[in-house]
Amino acid sequence: MTNESSKSVLDLLEELTSPSGLELSAELFILRDLKRKFSKRDNIRLLFEENPFLNDFIWYIFHRRFGWSDQVDNARQPVTRARSDSFASDSKNKKQINDVADEFLSFLALQPLNPELLNSLSFCASKAATKAVVRQQTLQFFFSWLIQQMREEEEGNGPALSIVNNFAAVKDLIIVSLTDVWSAIRKKCYSGLCAVMPYFTMPQIESLYEGFSKICLSDSFTWQQTEGGILGVLSILKSFDMEPTATFAFESTNKGDRFAFVLKLGELKMDRLPPFISESIRNVIYALLPNPQLSIREYAIQAFNSFLVRSRHQETLDSLPDVIHRLLGKCTFLRDRNGNQSTLNNLLSIPSDPWVDAYEAESLLGVAGFVVGNVAFFSLPDWQLYLFTLLLYLSHPASTVRQVCSGAFRSLMVKHPDAIVSKLLFNCLICLTPMESALLLRNKVIHPEGFLTKSEIINPPPFLSKPFQMLNGGKRLSWEWTEGRMLAIELLCKFTLNNHVHYTFPFDTTPRNQQTRGSTPPTAQVARSEALSNGRLRRSSSEQQINFPDLTNLTIQISPQSRRISPSIGDITDVVIRPLHASLSDHRPSTSPKSFKRAVKIEQPAAPSSPSRSILTGSLIEQLHALDANSSLRVKSDIDPGVISQLKLLSAEGVLEAMFLQVVDGLRECSQWELSRMSNQVLPLLTQVIFFLDPKILERIWNGIFLRSTFDEANADQQAFYLAACISVNHALRKTFYLEEKFIMRLGGEQSWSNPADHAKIATLLEFVKSLLPPLMPKILAISQTNCSNKLKTVSTEVLLLCHSFWETDVDISSILTNFSILSLKNPTQLKGSLLNSVYPILPRFVMKCSIIQMIRLAPQLVELLMIHDDPEVQISLLDSTNKILSHLVQTIKDKYAKPSIDKGVTTNFSKISDFMVNKILYLMENKTLETVIIRKVLDVLYWLNVLWRDFRYLNPICRYIAKSMNQDVILNALSTKQADSNSLQILSNDIRVSPQMLESADTTEGDFSLDEDAPSDPLATIVQDTTESFDDDDWDDSGDMNVTVNIKEFSSFLCKLSSLKGNIVEQSNQKNLCSSLGIDSCQAKSYQKKLADIPPADRNTINWLVTSSVLV
């Protein structure tokens, strides 16, 4: 092959792309020869002009460079049908081919935009139909090349003639890339399109939009192609960046429809979206909302929200009636003279199944949830119809629809955080409920004195009476409606609690910030104080959704007439457009909407000082409490004052009580586990809302259930009341413990609070709740000892354990321990799923409140529970508790001789169960795979047992386990470090980075709408964190793999602690007897010593004389 260098470029290309195939070494020789020839400009021209082998050459480059990965599943097949190379070929040649192929890709990326290369890339993408990696890399190369060329032409201040001349080919390739069958390719190309979009002209964008719209509206495409079409539409919408004007002025009256921001696309600036988008986008979106493919619906909703954000405010207002009428498509309305049919009074009939298809309903409600969170909902003329529609879809048969619909109610409360709206929403969610629990009150199944609500049906607000009568006809509502309303109640209770936390509690306790904390507005107390209730960070409770971008140095002036603290898209009705700042004149989009939201700075004017304008303020709970105490107070609300008097809303006290009864109904509903699940989720939140609003409501409920009625274990209806009461007591206790530890004791007084009055209120509240507990504990203890349901038994036992762990009680703790044992023996599975999972964080604190005899009774039960629990956190808590018991017992024995009054039977009683504990622990270690931290704590338990019983009864089995475990770890460690086969070509599959590099992926989310995934966590775990023994996990593998070094270190530490006892336990003269009892001889000791090379010298002598076994030989 020495004469091949004299061949022409076309000859070399023909030979390289020949289907007959070449050896790897021959391919490498030709590629290097081509590389040398392409260094001449004339040869480069030959490559793109009248080259019949161009398509095949481009295909060869991409296929040869990236096609190895597509052959992994078929490793013994050659890359092409006729080629002789396989995964057994020379890896060196392959790596060199990859290097040369990367150089050719870099060379192609430097070529100007030309139709020949575009056609070749299209050919390559088409030919790689079965080779996903090759296809993906080809399309990524196209976008990176396109961006680079457009950027260079723009920087040259010349017209993009190459783009104009080749736009048809560019458009076709863009559509092919976004409609690929592989989702990963579609997403990558979507990011590339978002990056290149600002460089297109408006006619080119219109052409792309038309192409994507046709795909979305046609039924002849696959769902993958349809998804690509809506992704293309979304990328076009997001290419219009929003830039605010220099100054905003928000007015409460609508004096115009001018924009507070301008839209910018490259160098183009406009005050609204172009007509080709605004006039057709609704048809495109509505056509995709019923699509059965979830991703298509999600992208459609995101596209619609992006459109509304960039549109005039009137577009947002017009979209809500459109969505509502689509949701009520099966209902009959009476049209008025003007042809309008949007009022609730015009509703004539509601069919038995008034809902639209589940897919369409879910999508429409997703749009509605976004809109209601961004408009002045209760200022709309038809808000009553809209609210009824949302209530109607809470009963939809599809659970996903009910979940999305419940999110719309949260959006309403977030947008309108005032007491009247809160009471209205809660009243609507409990209305027309024929609660059987209320009937039980009337029939004296439970004593009704503690309840205000005794009627069978709670009447809805007047404007909902007629439609509900049409819908229900006096019959019991479906369980779907009950679950849907409880879903909404859960979200509203979460928001109400978070709102109260942000208004009430200090968010920072450092002295550096104490001076300014008093002036910090509640909206700023968001980031850290959210952890008070749920242990997670979320959005501010009083934060409104700002759906337009803001510059870092932007100042927003809110007029005194504005009724809202934070502006939203619904507030932008009258603004003054000023000339843009010079820094905004750059033609490149520099700030994303998401970063705009983070950078907004709002200057609020001073509040009016007129005493006649006094308005009730504070958190929602404070407003509700004050309004119930004095109905004449004026509340700032978005609902018209004339309408408020007509609503006839139930008081907050009555609403919360009705919710409690509704939860009881859910706990009684055995046939529908969904209702029971939702009741268990809502009750803790409801208890906390009552806790902060008025704890006297809890007092009435608890006394009416526990103290004024006799428990009948055979009455399932009555057990539902007792279960609900025990759960509420449980969570009220947890909240009390948490607040007392975190914000009363640790903060050190009123000076740490932004408002000292809040400190006093919380302290008084906690003392009142604690005063309610003593009369309840004996009754709860009696319930826990009956043959009631397992759920009621475990919850009541949990309440007793909690109360005993944190406060002194008059309850006999031995009765609790007996019940604990009964539960573990009666139904371990139930215990695993309920009691222990709830109380394990406080077990170490609980055992320290027990007497010595009680500890001895409890220790074997804790060890027994280790056998049925695989959760590491629970195991650690059980072992910590056991270690506390044993260490305390050791200390007691040491003091026994100084204190003769100590019961002499302590050691005698414990000796009867120590063998049981050791046998269980050894069985656990031998038959279960334990994490290093758990092994460490197990060894601590064994250490304390050896301290107690100063003989050798436990050393032999312990040492045998240690030796066996260390031997296994040596073998596993050797296997895990075995080197892979260096001849495998799979290592070199894609070892070279793609060149040129793809631009950073554009952000695929824009903050147009968000999904709240918060779930309440147990705050008690934070309290007890300091009460449990901590462990140092810095020295063990985070991945959970216990290598030989880690285990040797743990065992060495354990044996060293044992050796430190030899002066007290093992006399020096008895060392030979000890070694003899372990079966140690000199040969075995030497054999074992070789396996301990990694052990520090200081520990080696200890292990040499204490640990060896025939297992190692």
C-alpha cells in the first residue's frame, strides 16, 4: 500500500466508502492520507463540489466514530456487514481511527453553511434509523455547527445570506430532529433549537411555526412526532424574551392595556407576540390537551402558560371562561338576550356524568390552575360559576384529575390570602356533606357536648345551593367527591400553616441579625422558617406569583391604591413605558425569566395613616380568629363587600369542627382505602390549624370523646371517633414538644423574636395544651389495654410513650411496657408498620425515663425487634436504646456497693435474659447483612454485656464471627479489585469527546407553573436528634460497601476495648486458659497474623492474643 498516497481524493473516498470493507489498519492509512490531502484548498473544494461520495463519506465518519456504541448489544458482529473488524480487533487502531475522525468532524464544523453538507447530514440521519447513537451525534453536530455559523455571520455585521439561501434545508433538518423517535434526541435537539432561535428572522420563525403547527394539528403523525411538534412551538414561544421597562406603575383600575415589558427576539423588540402566533396558538393547544400521551399534554400546558405570560392581560382573562366552558361542555345553559351563557344562574341542567374526558380535564384544569393564580379571580363577574366548576371536578372519576383540581384551590388561596376567601373555600369544601358522624352525635354514639355542628347536612353558600341540588338530588355524595375535597383541604391546610409560621416565628437566631429582625417583613421570613412545620423548604406562604421578568437593578413603584403586596400578571393593567436603559440594547438575550424573578426588587409605599382605614392584618389564622371573635372587624378581601354579606359563611370554628367530623367519616369508611388514607393525611394538618387558631376547640373535642363517653371496643363507629381523637392528641403533642424545645427553651426569651407578643402567645398556648393532657392519659391507657383495633392500640400506645418521654406523668409506665410486649408478640408486622416506625426517634430518651427493673424488662424486647426490622434508622435507634440501658445498668452496679438501698435482684433478674440477648445478636450478625455503623453499635452492646459478666461465655462465638467476617471481606475485596480485560474494545467506544462541543442545553422549564410536591415530615425527629448517641460515619464507605479495612478497624476497636478490661476481668495468669478455650495455637496465631497487615501496630498485639479461630485455617 505504499503507492496509495498518489491516489486522488475521489479515489481515496471511493475506496474508503466501498461496501467491500477494509481492515482497520487499511482504513487508518486512507484516513491519514485524506487528512494530508485536505490540507490543500483545492482538495477541500473537491469534497463539496460534484463529489458523488460525499454522502457516503459523511456517513462513514459519523458511523465509524460513534457506531461502536450501537454494536455493544451485538458485540461479535462487525460494524458493517462486510467489514472484518469486531470487538476482538486491535484497540490501538480503533483509538487512532477515533482520533482522526474527530479531526475530520472539527474540519467539517469550520466549513461555511452549504447545501451539500446539509443534504449529507440529512442523509446520515436518515440512514441511521436503527442506530440511535449515530443519529443523535449527527443531529447534535448539526445544531452546534448551525449555531457557530450563524453567530459568526452575525458578528461579521453582514446579512445571514447562507441561512437565507439554505433555510429550506435547515428547516427540514430541524423538523426531522425534533420529531425523532427517540425521546433523548428530541430533548437534545429542543435545547439546540432554543439556543439557535434568536438568530432567525421573523419570516423564518413563522415558517418554522407553521411547520410545527401542522404536525400538532394532524392525526397522521405518531405521538413522538406530535411531541416534537409541540416542543418546537414551545421553543418558539420561549425565544421571545421579556424585558421590563425602566419603571412600573401598578394601578387598581384598568385605564389601558399597555405592557409593563417588551418582547425581544434578537435585535427585534415588540410590545406583543406576532399575529401568526396569537391568532392560532389556542387551536394548536386545545387540539393537544385531550391527547392520551402525558408528555404531550404537559408540553401543551407549558406552551399555553408561556403564551399567556407573554401576552396582554386581557388574553389571560379571556382564557379562563374558555377553559371553564370546555369543562362544562355537557351542561345546559340558558342564553340571555346577548347570547351570553356564562353565569351560574343560567345553568339549566347537569347530567349524571358532567365531566369531560380525563385527559382533557386534567390538561384544562392545569391551565385553569395557572390562570386563577395570576388574575384577580374574585373580581371577575362569573367567579361563582368558575368556583362551582372547580368543585364539580373534585368528584371526577379519575384520581389524577382530582389531584390537579385540588391544586387550583391552593392557587386561589395563594393569590388571595385573606380570611374571607379562606372561609369561603373551606365552606365550599365541606358543604352538602351528609356526614354520618353528625348522625352518630345525634344518636348518642359519642357524647355531642363538645361539638357545635350537630346537623346532618351543612348548607352550602347560597349561590351554590341550586347547582348542588341539580347535581346531587339529596343523595349521598360519591366517595370520589369526598376524596377530592379532602385533597383540596390538605393543600389549603398546608398553606394556612405555612402562612402562620412565616408571620409568627423568627427565622434567624444569630446576634448579627437580631437588630434588624423586628423590621423584617413576613414575606422575607421564608427560606429557613419553612422547616418549622414540614422540615422542607418551599415557596413563601405570602408570596404571589410574579410572571414577568425583572432586571437586577429594576425599581418597581406600586401605587397606594394597589390592594396587593406583591404584583402578579393580573395586576399589570396600567403602566408607563419609559425608554430602555442602555444596558438593555444588546441584541443577545441576557437574562432568563427565571433569573428575573429572583432579581426583582419591589419598593412599597407607606401604608395610609387614616384610622378609618384600619384593616385586619396578620396571618390567615390570626385573621380568622379575630373575625370569629368580632364579626364587625373589617377584613381586607378581594371579594366585593356587598357579596360578603350574602355568602352566609360558617364560622372558622364550625368549619374546622365539620372537617374533623368529615375525617371521622373517612376513618369509618372501610370499603375505600383512599378515604382512610386521605383522612390520615389531613388529620395532622387539621389538628395543627386548630392548635394555632383556638386550642379550646381541641379541648371540647377531646373531652367530648374521652371524658364524657364510655368506650365500647365492639362499636366500630365509636372506635373511629377515638382513633381520630388519639391521632389529633398525638400530633398536638408533637407540635407542643417541637415548639417548646425549639422556640421557647433554645432561643432564650423574647429578645430572639421579631415580635415579643408572639413569644408570649406561643408560651401561653403551649401551657394550655399541656394542661389538657393529665385527665386524658388514664383514659388513653385504658384504651390501649383493650381488644380494640391494632391501629387504635398502636396510636394510643404512641401517645403514652411520647408523653412519658418528655414530661412527667402519673401513668404507670409498667403498663405501657406490658402493652409494648403484647403488640410485639401479637402482630409484629403491624408493629413494624405503625408504632415503632413512629416512636423510634424517642426510644433512647424514653428508656432513660424508666426504672432499672423496667429497663431490664425492655432490653430483650428491643433486641427482639431487631430481628423484624430491616430499616437502618430503626435498628440504630433500637441499638442506641439498648446501649443506654446496659451502660446505665453498669453504672448502677458500680454504685450498688456504695448504695445498699439498690435492689439486690438487679443483676439476678438481668442474668436470666442476657444469654437470650447475645444469642439473638449473634444470630442477627451471622444471618443478615449489616451496615458498618450498625455493626459498630452491635459490638458496643456485646462490649457492655462482657463488662457486666466478667467471664468468657461470649468471647468464643464473638471471635468466631469476627474471624469469619474478616475472611469473607478479604475474599470480596480481592474479587472487587480484579482488573477488567484490557483487550475489550468497549472501553474505547466513545472515549473521545465530541468535537465541536454542543452548546449548553437551554433551560427547559420556565417557571410558568410549578407543582408543589411537599409532604409534611415529622418535626419530632429534629427534637430527639440531640438525645440519641451520635456516630462518626466519616470512616466508612458511603456506598454501603464494607471493605476489609473498615471491618478490621471496627473489630480492632472492639477488641481493644475488651483488652482494656483484662485487668478487671481476665487476669494475666488466665491468658493461657483463655487462648486454650478459643483453640489458639502458635501455628494458627502466625497464620492469622499474616492477615492483619493493615491493622495498626498498637492494636495488633491485642488481637493476636485475643482473636484467632480454626475458621481461618
